[in-house]
Amino acid sequence: MKKISVFTFIILSSLILFGQKKSKTEPLIEPLIIKGRLINCPEKTLKIFFEDRNGSLLTDTINLNGNGNFYLKTFKIKLPQRTSIGQNNIQINNIFVAPGYNLTITGDAKDFPTLFKTTKIQGIGAESNQYRAMLNDAMVHEANAKKWYDMDEKELLVYARKTRKTADFIAHLVFDKKTVHDKYLGYFKKMVRVDNESMNLYYLLAHVDMNKYNYEKSVAIVRDNFDNNFLKNIFNDEYFISKDYKTWVMSEYLTYIVKLDYLKDSTLKKLNNYRLEKASKTYTGKAKEYVLYKLITSPIDQTRSFESLNNYKEQFKPYISILSNPFHKRSVYEKIAAKETELLKTGIGKPAPAFTLKNNLAKTYSLADFKGKVVYLDLCASWCGPCRAETPHFKILYNKYKDDNRIAFISVAINDGINEWKKALEQDKPDWIQLLDTEGTVGKAYVASLIPQFIIIDKQGIIVNLDAPAPSSGNGIENMLLKEMEK
């Protein structure tokens, strides 16, 4: 079963700039101002995310008062981009921001669907952001009962064409006009054009990936339903203006061409690092640098043992040497060092990080309360489909051992909203201990980059397994737990 990546917030330990000095190397940058009011917001702080010129993630904190009012003035943004504001299940996505923008954002933040429908953006920069508002309205009115990833070929092709037509039409209405106050309107026009092209291609590539088509069919679906000029020039550096191109197309296109290779020669599946090798030989320019960096750093970020980390260090050596951007090379080694430090603190054989959290009835539990028992710890979230799909299997396992005082079953919701979490508990009705990690400390301490994550902690409070089998594994997890319970 697939796991879902957690939307983690990276808080950099740097001073917040309240002023700005003009230097010889960097021109004066105007601040970005974001203010407004979000009523019924369950969060007291929200994070806003920016990318610097190297693609590194920066964050700023937006503080909300008791009435939901907020104000942020930041100099961290150096170039126009698309960003998001959020914390747990409260999200405002796809906001266009730029130096000099002064945006007023309002909405009802009771939950994500309500906020999605009610968000309004005004002020300097609102012209570009009309695209987001109009596209969201279209999505609400044209919502499909069937998700695109569940569609067959015919349905998907109709959906992709319709979605592209709507997006292009809205882009024309917003961007093909004389700007009044928005000097970045032309920039975002270029971005949106590549965004729309990219998403159209992504749907086709992902569809091929999710279905068992032969080589000829796989090629035909993409070739016959997409702009071949874009495909011939797919590694165009200018496309990096688009986050959708970077995030979705770059990875999915690699999956596509690797799948085509496997269909022609299945023995290639046995080769280690074939995706890396294919990217290094096929991709060019910024695309090559970006994809190699992601393919190298993603496994490092997610690894949970020194053994796998050391294997990655050895396997990735020739690919690290290909990276041409000094920042990327330095970042890889910094990530390796950070992961080594992390594993020294939290790993198999290490004491399980302590936590004290409340359940849905406001009762407080600490991990220390279960000393002398084996703990089967489940890190999950209400928005995580695979997490909730485990609930029926978890119930079977729990009911079998609920009266055994040698073991405790605990679920901790991470990066979750309290309202959504409680609603999911009412729907799923799990009987074991349910806790909410409101501050994100548990997810960080247990390196929860993917959920659901299941962890076994022994009677002495020592981590036995950081990536234990799920309840749906049946005898797999039961045998592991019994082994620890019998000690």
C-alpha cells in the first residue's frame, strides 16, 4: 500500500529581518506584505513558504490574533513565485507573490473546503491572483465525482482536455489585458502557460504509469494527445518558471521513460540506481541538475538506519560528482551530516523520544506511562487515505490483544487539524488510544517523512523498529509484537 508524504514545515534558524540594507552585490528588494483576516481559524500561527534563487525552502510565520487578524512584512522573497500559506489542515494554496506585493487575504478557515471556497485576495498583486480565484471557482462548479487517477483512458483524455481548456480560457481573461498595478502580470502569464501545459502532460504520464499498457500503447497515449513540440524540447531551462513542471513533470517523465525501457528489456529492473543512471544520461540543463539532486537527497532524508545511509553514500558518489551547482553539492553533504546526527539520537536501539499529548477527550497521556509494556505506535493523519485504510485491520489486531497488559496500542495524528481529526475519529471509531500532535514534535522526533508509519517500542522504552509492518500485514506484525511481548 502506498504511503503519503507528510507536508512538513522546515523552520530555518535565522534572524527575521525587520529592515533592509542595500549592498553592492544585491539590489534593493521591496518587501512583501500579506495581511487580512481568517475567521474561525483553529490555528494561531500559519507558515508561508518561499524559494530562494537556489530552490531552497524558506519560511516565515504569520501570527493570528483572537479575531483572526494578521499582518506580515517580509524581505525573504527575492523573486516572483507561487506559494502557499498553511498549518496542518488549514491551507491557502497557489498564491502568486512577489517583491512589492501588498495582499489582503480574507476567508472562513473553519476547515479546508470552506476556506477554499471563501478565500478572497485584494490589493497590489490581486490582478495576478484573479487567476487562482477564477480557477478555484471553476473547480468547485465542475467537480467530478470520479477522481482523475481512477479514470479509464477515455475518461482521462476527456478530463485532461476539459481541464486544460478551462485553465487556458481563464488565463486569457486574466493575463491578456493591460495591467493597472501589477508589474509581474507578464511573468505570471508565462508561468501559468507552462503550468497548464505541464499538468496536461502529467495526467497522461501518470495514467500510463498507473496502468499496464504495452510499449506501443504507452507511447501512443502521450504522443497522440499532447503537443509534441513541448515533448521534443522538454528539458527547456525556461520551463523552470513553473512549479508544476518541476514538481510533477520532471519526476513523472523519468518514471515514464524508465517504464518504456523496462517494457523493452525487463532485465533492466534488476539494475541498481537505474532511475539515476537514466536521468544522468537523458536529462540536460537545469532539468538534469534538479532531478539528480532530488533523486539523491530524497532517500537520504527518508532513511532511518545507518546501514541504508552508508549504502546511499557509496551508491550516490558518481552522481554527486555530476552536480554542477556548488550549492547542491554542499547541500547533499549537509543533509548526510544532519541525518547522521539525527540517527545518533533516534534509531533502532535508541530510547524512544518522549511525548505528552492529549486525546480527543482532553485526557493527557505520556509515553512514559507505558513503561513495562510493548508499544505499537502508529503515526497517521485524518487526510491520509492509506492511514485510514489500515483502521479495519488495526481493529482486528487491537481486539485480539486489548486485554493483554503486555502491550499498548497508540495512534498519534501528526500535521493534522483538530476538527478534521475529531471528525475522522467519529467516522472510523477506533477503540485504542488516539492522540493529536498539535506542535509537530512527535512527527519530527520519529522522522515521519512518510505516513502511515508504524513503530515498535520495547518494554524498556527502546526503539525496536522504526518502520514496522502495518496491521494489514497480518502475521507479519503479530509475530514481531509477540516476540517483544514474551521477553
